[in-house]
Amino acid sequence: MTFDSARWQARLDGLRAAHHVPGATLAVLVDGEIHELASGLLHRGTGVETTTDSVFLSGSLAKVYTATLVMRLVDSGDLDLDAPVVSVLPEFATPDAEATKTITIRRLLSHTGGLTCDFTYDSGRGDDCLAKYVEAAREVALDCPPGTAISYSSLGYVVLGRVIEVLTGKTWDQALKDMLFTPLGLERSMTLPEEALRFRVAMSHLGEPGADPDPAPAWDLMPRSAGPYGRVIISAGDVARFVQMHLDGGTAPDGTRVLSADAVAAMQRREVDSPDKWTVSADGWGLGWTLYDWEGTPGYGHDGSAVAQHSYLRVVPHAGVAVVLLANGGGTDRLYADLFRELLAELAGVRMPDAFGPPADPPVVDMAPLVGVYKREGVVTTIAQDDDGRAHIRYEFVDGMKDFSPPLEMDLVPVSETVFAASGGPAFSGGHIPVVFSTLSDGTPCVYIGMRATPKTG
């Protein structure tokens, strides 16, 4: 299929402006060719224009790079997916000594290890930053028992980054360069700010919904230890080139084998279903990849966010199509939804789901089994019901996260018996956030907000 660059450039320009996104880059892989487009400004303060070779903070898209590195070590025989993490990393621990022994590499890759997400710890700029992070994380409580549910975990990916360091004798940053960036020719992919400054770098922008945002006070607020879960600095074209290796069964364009075909397939194989199918459009999870089911058409990809920069990647393997969007603030989710819905329909015959929100005629739901208190490390979620039957949620940061944000108070509108749309919170840009009630495999009720499982405690 011929890709009409001029038409899609006009569409990108129009949607970007309509959704108040300062700058964006788009890369589309179709018929073995990568098409790169750019629109808007990298920095509204300086007026620097976005170009196709500009680099952006990727946020959690970094996890797929870390997962690919792990699978290279599995290929080489240096690592067993089902080995307990402590067999490779004896210093790894959680407050639950028995549970710690059951956390495997596979569970970390698929977010089923029970480790929490929101442990941000600045362990310094030194090459020992991941080792120090893993040491500090020993005191962080599990979200849920290992293997009982999916619970999205950035902490787990720092542990994987440290496993890579121990097995390669290199920093995670250097291993990524040597084992992925160099063999794939990814010249605009890096991990450290001082490396990014060689290129045109996107600035984050913050502001109220529906208006043009202003440059953020800092470019990147993440510590170096966030690298394995949240900081690969990339161009959209380089992401497409990385994905092309996965679509080509693990080989680089010059024929160099980067991953075995078995490893590529294993990463896309469903390890766990996702009760929350809306926060990041996840129907399930593989080994690193978010897995999608578009009315029977399978796909994979990942999303990411860092300050106000956002990344979106969707891959439709049967069609050989991949779409990458990087953007630096404003209504990025709406830009993604509008643009990807049109692109994937035309190029791959895929129908993306409608935007999440409450139905026009919400069902009547018995809230009694759902009302109560749910707790995980740093967060207490309270579900309550008024005398008139209206349901509410209070999402409160506690303990080490108590200064992260004031408590969020929102109304809950039923979508189904277990899925609710939360609205009224200032953090959610006037849209709706999914609140999904589920059960751990051990029978414990839990609630999902932001793909994090929070067990019921009272």
C-alpha cells in the first residue's frame, strides 16, 4: 500500500494543532519502509521547530528495550526465564522473604511479580545507581503476592536492569548501546541527558486542558536509576527501526541476528490477561510487550510518559505495520487516539476501541461488595456510597508518597458490574479514568487504577 506522506502530514498538522500539542513526530512502518513526519515546535519558548531527527523522552517505552536485552541474555544461555531473581541477584529482596523466593525473571517481565510501580528513588548519577536502587527497594512492600495478578511495576524493571548489569559486567546504559543500539544502527537512541544534547531535543510542556501549554520548569525530573523503566531518549524513526527487528524475526537490516525467532515469539505470547483493558489499552501482557486484541486482530506495543512527553507504539504483525508517535505536551492522548484510529484502519484494517467513558444509560450496580478500603505501598483507595446511591472514590497518597499529590476525590459511574468511570479529578484532564474491580488468584478482592492492583483490606 502506498503511504501518502503529504496527506498524513496535513492530518498530523491539523490534529496536533486542534489538540494543543506543541510538537510531535510520527514514524510509520509499512511495506518494509519507514516514513517519518514532524510537526510543530520542540520548545514554545525558543521557537525551535520539530524535525524528524528530533529526540524525545520515551517514558515507559524504555521497558521494551530492557525486556529485549533480557531476552538476548536468555538466548545466550546466561539467563533462565523461570529462575528466581535471587539466584542471579542474591541481594534482591522484599519484606516478604518467602514471596521473594518465588519472584522469577518471567514474572518481572510480565508484571506478575507483585512488585510495586511507584517507588521513585534517586540513587545518584554514578554507575552504581541501579545497585543502590535495588538495595533501597528491599524495604518496599509488595502490591500483591507474586503470581496472583498483573500489577504494573516499574520497580521490577530496575531489578531487570540490574540483572543485565551483573550478567554483562556493564552498566545498563552501556549494555543497551552495545547489544541493541549499535547492531541496529540506532544513531538517535541514548539514555543520558548529556548524550541527548548532541541532537534537537524536545522540551516538555505543561498546562490546562484545551489551551496551549508552556515549557515545563525542567526537561527531565527522573533520576538515572529510572533508566530501565523510563528513560530511553529516542527519535520516532529509531523506534520504528527497533520494531522492524522484532517484525523481521530478530534480525537487523544487515542480517545480523539480534534475537532468536523463539525469543521474538515468546515476547509476544500472552503471559497474563489484563482486567483493566482501558488505561493503556492492554488486553494482556507478554514478556515486555503490551498485547492488544482489535476485534480478533492481535497486536503489540507500549505507551510511555515522562514529565509531559508521551510515546505511543502500536504494531500489527500480520500486516507488517507499526506506528510510532512522540509528543511533548497538551492533549497527546487525543492526538494519539484520532491519528492511530485512522492510520491503523487504513494501513492494517484494524478498528481501535472507542474512547473510554460511561454509557449514556449506566447500569444499576450493587456497590455493597465493592465498598471498602484498598491498600498498597504508598496509596490508600477508599470506595464509598452516598445515601442516594452515588458511588465515590478517594485516592490518597500516604507514607513515603504523602507529598506526591493531594488526595483525589472523584465520582464513579458504572460501565459494567466491575468497571467504573471516575470523573471530577483535576489530574485527569476532564476525561474519565477506569476503575476496575477484580480478584487476585488467591480470592482476595482488588481494585485497579492505573494498571496497579490494590488489594482490599477492609
